[in-house]
Amino acid sequence: FLALFVVMLGAYTRLTDAGLGCPDWPGCYGHMVLPSAQNELETAQNQYPHIPIETRKAWTEMAHRYAAGTLGLLILFIAGFVFWQRM
């Protein structure tokens, strides 16, 4: 179910053109989540002057990143568990 959710969220991210909502990785504008304070947003805008901050696109991109990351960790956990069980 999580894999299907990640695929659907990825399609939504692509269709809303939010794939570049956050210019850096793994965070967003140097933070783990998009800053909400006005002074932090201004600092982030100064760090990336060529990319306008679009809050909705940034949150969409972050949601997809974190869901995909969770799926990746779950797959690694399952693989490790299976490997450990077979030893």
C-alpha cells in the first residue's frame, strides 16, 4: 500500500509541477521542513535567489520525499529481516 501511495504521490507531484519545490536535498531550503517564520523564509530566499519560494509546491515535494524515504527504509528493513532469518 505504501508503494502505491508513493507512486500516486509521485504522479501528483509531477502533475502539479512541484518536483523542484525544494532546491536542495534531503531538506528544503536548508531545513528539514519548509521554514514558516518570515525571517527564515527571507534567509532561504537569499540563499536561493533564482528560485522563488512556492509553499504549496515545497510541501508537496517534501511529502513525496519523506514517503519515498520511508518506503526505502521499510524495504531495507524487510530485506535485512529476511537475510537475518535465513542465517
